[in-house]
Amino acid sequence: MSARETAVSVWRRAVSLILLPSRVIEESVHAAVCWPWADALLVWVTPEDGSAGVEATGDIPDRVTWTAARAPTIVGLASFFVFAAVWLLGFRPGNPSPWIAVSLAAVWMGRVMLPSPGDDAAAARATNRGED
């Protein structure tokens, strides 16, 4: 492995480690939706490129698969609207530390809000199966 490839690999792993909490939360939201219907759940994260996913086995209805694929987006939008409502109502803590933490959490949830290509593909598969 060349020095450049090694540097790129180390960089990807570092970024993957920084984003790990948000990836775990996102995949846990997917898994939580499938939990009642799944016989087995596997949540995985690949350190090399930061990819992650959930594999659920069992008789999972298409509507649950679609909802699971869109669940992080729904959670992200809900957290945004709660944050916006609190901001519009004029809540301003005397100590700015909690407000900064809430702002960072809202930005973090914004990252979770964007569906990945895998989420789009899972939702499309569930939609297409339901039409057959």
C-alpha cells in the first residue's frame, strides 16, 4: 500500500470514527422500527468507509420496511420542527451552554435527516413489492 493510499485509509477511518455516533443512531432508528416484526436484527458499520446498515430477517410487512427506511428522515424533521418551535417561542437560557448543545444536536440530526441511497433503495423495493 502506497503512502497516499495509507493516508486516505487513515483519513476515512478518522472521519468514520467522528461520524460513528450519528451512524449508530441512524441505524438504530431503522432497527427500532423493524424490531416488533423481525426474527433477527443485525446492525453493522464498516470502519473503512463509514458505511452502515441494518439487516432484518423475518416476515416484515412492506409498510414497515418503507417506514423503517424513512424513519431517520422523520425523526430528523421532527427534531427540526421542535427546535424551530422552541426558537420561535423565544426560549433563551441564561447560560448559553445548553443552547449551544441543543443547536449542535439539531445540526447533527440534520445529517441523519438526509436519506442515504440505501434508504431510498429499500423504500423503493418495499413500494414496488406492495404494488405486485
